[in-house]
Amino acid sequence: MIVALLGQNGAGKSTLIQILAGVHPAGSYSGEMRLSDTSYRPANVAEAERAGVALVPQEINVVPELSVAENICLNAEPTRWGFIDVAARLARARAALDDFDLDVDPALRISKLDLATQQLVIIARALSKKARLLILDEPTTALTESESHHLYDRLRALRGRGVAVILVSHRLAEVFAISDRIIVLRDGVIRGDYRTRDVSRPQVVAAMIGDVETNSLRPKGRAVDEVALEVRGLTVFDPGDDSRARVRDLDLKVHSGEIVGLFGLLGAGCIEAALAIYGAWPGNSCGETRIDGEIVTIASPADAVALGIGLMAQDRRDCLVQDQSIKDNILIASLAALAHWGVLDIAGSRRLAADQVGRLQIKASSIDAEVGTLSGGNQQKVQIARWLAARARILILIDPTRGVDVGARGEIKRIWSDLTGNGQAILLASTDIEELIDVCSRVIVMRQGRAVAELHGKGLNEVALLRSAADG
């Protein structure tokens, strides 16, 4: 049987499958598990694999310097007379690839393969361990449609051989195409358990989000006619593979005084689009960007900063130097403006940093304290302070309140409201549906790299967001 496990971010899916796969050892949770009607309490991943349970995580987990065969046989090398049997390793890898109908040279270095093929090799590796239960976490994120259908065919073949499959996916079309049963988690509790043929998509979505009020939205935004940021035909390519697009032909506008959201499920392309607009995407991209109506070129974050664009990333460690002071982190984008004849204005710099700390009510003993000593919410305020100090007119935010407590979230949203009230424009790429509804005037929904809907007013609600993102 193929069982689909669904739920919003934070529903408990990852925790559950990690318990099943031995990532969280016995003793770190309560309750009972049974595998083939036998008590099952793995102490670690290796013990789970010996019992026939294999997890394929959503991150591509390979050793790029090793061959396909070495990756397939990793930690399970065949030996002869105390030495690795290279011929046996190649034969075992070739058998695993053939079993999964993969035409790949096992002697080839795995980094030479594209990401989609690497993902299929990982699944073949899991099956080579004689898995009775195969757990796949978002396996088609890096796959094309044809590659996804190839995977579906292999999963159906496994089902025919008696292998049980748990499929974690956000893609409802995928779930309804391949699964026999759907289990929905919400807040760590099973909210729905259905035979796939007996349930509709609206029922599944309702189980995922619960009872929501869809017509109580307040008016959003104080946008003016002036378009601060416009993107036309943005296409973003996979790093190292220009034949594979992560984002295709995206058009968007953000007016001064407006917060526009970008929303999509895993692999939709929202983060890639945001990073590409800022010049921070590691791969190639193309399209046209206009700031205040003028065509500009943004090839790097330095170009973006020079044009008055700031970025808040989802991982604070990507944007803040944890062992440097609050002052230095705030001023890092303003040093050129603070220098006179090549000499930094020390007093003016400290005054500017202190003003921003006071303005945003950043709780710290001193502007000289290391930013790593601050709470998550205060670290995010430091990021905002940086762009206020640099007088950025456009902010690009990527999951900016992830890991931030409720109180700090409220303060940060208040700051955004103040900024848009002063005419600044914000593009918010977020997986937090409640946040998007709360602060955005419009939300552009993406699916598989394309914009598929633009929601606003009473049409901007949880049901509409999830249906637009997951349907198709």
C-alpha cells in the first residue's frame, strides 16, 4: 500500500517519519510501534534499516566525490579477505539500479549526474537494503514531470512486490495519482484518515487547515500608484544546469507602501525567485527588473544594495555575523555612506546604530554586544535596522519570522506596517499562511515554478491559498 502523509508546515510530519526511521531514538518519545505485528523501537537509523525501514529525506544526501556504486554501498561495502571487493560493489550497485530501471553507470562520480537522477539513485540505494517500508519525504521536488511519472511507476511496482510506502507530499495531484490511502496531520494529531478513492480534494484541504473564517479579512495596505519594484519574465535556472528552470516567466509588481506576498509549497520556486531578484541566487537567471520604472541590472547583492534593496533571509546565520557586534551588523551596508575621504566617522556610526536600536526597541545590553547573544526576534530586528540605516526603499523578506516567538512576531509586523506607511515596498516570501493573510495586500501563489494565482481582498484566505498552491 502507498500511504500519503499530508499536513501544513509544522503539522508533525517530519517528526513522525524521523521516529519511524530511527532518527529520534527509542526513549525520546512515548507510545508503541509495530512492524509486521512485532514490537518496533529502533535505537538508531542503522537499526531501523536492519529491520527493513528506509527513509529518503527531501535533501539530496550523497557524497559528491564518490561514485554511484560507492554511494549505493556506503557503510555496507562488500568485502573479500578483509578488503573492499570493488567488483562485487559494482555488481551490487548495478543490480540496484537495474531493479529501479535506472540507466546509470555505477562507476560514474555521482556529482556528474543531475539532481533528479541523484534523487533516483538515493531511492535505489534505500531499496537495495531490502526495505519493507520505504519512507519518501517530498521525493519529486527536484524531478521533472516525466521523471516524477517514472518514479510513480516504480512505486507501483514496489507495491506489487509487497513493499509498503509512506509518501510525504504537498502536491495533491501527486497524492491522488499514486496513493491508496491519505492520512492528514494537524498540530501533531491525525485529523483525517481516508481511502484515496473515497475522498475529495476539498475534504483533504479542510482536514489540513481546520475550520477557518474566510470572510473576516480587514483591508490591507496603503499602496500608491508608484511601482517601486517590477519583474517581468523572470526565469531562474538550477545551479549548474540551465536546462532545468526553478522559476518560469514570473511577472510581479510591488507598489510603494505595499506588502506583496509570495506563497507556494516546497519546490514552488518562491525562495529562488526572491534570491534571484536580489542577485543572490547561485545559478543563472534572466528577465527584466525595473526600479521606479527604470530598467536595472542586478547581478549581485552589491548591485541590489546600491539600488536601495535589502534582504532578510530565512536563516539569520546567512545575513548576520553572529560573533560580531550589533553595531557592526547594522552598519555593514552603510559603511560607504559613513566614510569621509576614506575615513569612517566613528562617532556618527555609533550614533546611527544606537538610533536604530532605540527605534526598533532591540533588547540588548549594548550596541557592542555580539549579535549571536540576542533572541531570534531581536536578531531579526537587527536585520531590519541594517536596511533602515542604509535607507533601503525595497525589502525582500524570506520567512522572516521563522523561529521567532509570538510577541516578537507582533513587534516585527508593526515595524513592517510603519515602513509601508512611510512608502517603502516589501516583497514577502513566506510559508506562514496566517502571516501572509495578516500583512499582505496581495499574495502571488506559485506552483512548480510558475505563478498560478493572485489573491487579494476576501479572496485571500487559507483555503484559497492552499488550494491554489496544491491543486494541479
